[in-house]
Amino acid sequence: MKLDITKIVQQRLSNDQFLQEEHPKKQIYLHHTAGGGNPIAVAKYFQQKEGKVATAFVIGEKGTIVQLFSSKHWAYHLGLKPEVFSEMGVTYRSLDKISIGIEICNYGPLKKQNGYFINYVGGRVDRSQVTELNGKYKGHIWWQKYTDAQIESTRQLLVYLCDTYGISKDYFDSIFDIDKRALRGENGIFTHNSVRHDKSDIYPCPRMIEMLKNL
């Protein structure tokens, strides 16, 4: 199923919350919000942030795609650290300008306490909403599940953006750790983990990986 762009919900940021410069897009970065499932709430949060920090798209728990600004433009969504480039022997470059950010509403890692799954703000997560990995990823085995609707909307949006901007759909396992290809500004789909040691979004959910492999 192809993306119906008429169903994308427009919740545009004010013009001073992003940069209206156009740069050739070579990369897409997948993030998750570390928050609740309402994408409009995420858009409103970005509207209040300082420093032109935002992603172009947010995908809610029900699969709703919300657009905050044109994918031709950009905002700071990676929080790049020069020392990561240095340790990998790569010249620093401003990747925010050449990339498109997609946020997926998700709390991320969970802990198990007294038989309950708990997110980092202390909220209980139903067992049906938990993904258990085969091994720990960044110290955690349990994560809030990306919903089927989110994965399908992510797939549709990725296909649309890759086709629009000529971005490669090829999958590499390396995207869940620091990835030299990402740091070099090479063409492709990456995660926030690809450029930051201190991030865990998105996590290597088997269902999400299967989707990415079949783009």
C-alpha cells in the first residue's frame, strides 16, 4: 500500500522553529520520542523548544503521520557530537541539513518490577505492548512495542521519501551502532544510534528490521 499524502496531518511549526533553507537530502534518521503515543503533543513540544530542534515527521501509536515542516527544509534533530566523528576518524559535517528526521511515538526501554513492565517515567505498560529482545540492547531486554500501524506508516513514509529524494532503501545491521557511513554523510536510512553513543532510538525491534529489509 502506498502513502496517501492527503492523510498526513499538518501541524506546522512556526517559521522561526526550523530553517527554511533547502539542501539535497541524502539521509533519513529514525528516532523514537521517549514519550506517549500522541503525535500532536510531540509537535506542540517541538514548537516550545529553543534552538530550532525538531523532526519533519512524527508517527503516533495509531499510525497517524504528522508533518511539522516541509521535508525540503531542516531543523536540528541529531545533536551531533564532534568527538564521535574524531574517534571514528571522520571529518565533522552538518548532517542535520542533508537529512530528514522521523520520530516514532514510543517510550523506549522498560524495566520489570513486581511482575509489571514499567517505563522510565514510572508508567505501567501492558504485556501486549512489550517487545522482548533475544539479548540486551544498550542494557535493556524489554522495550515498548512499535505498533503494527506505526511500522506500516513508517514503511509508507520511507518509501515515499526515498523515492522522492533518491535515498537508498538498502538495509544494514550497522545502523544500530555508530556507523561510519552515516557520519560520512553517505546516502541511506539510519537511526539516531548511528551518530550518538548515548541514544537508543530506534531499538532493533525484529518486526521493524523485517520491514526495513523488505523496503
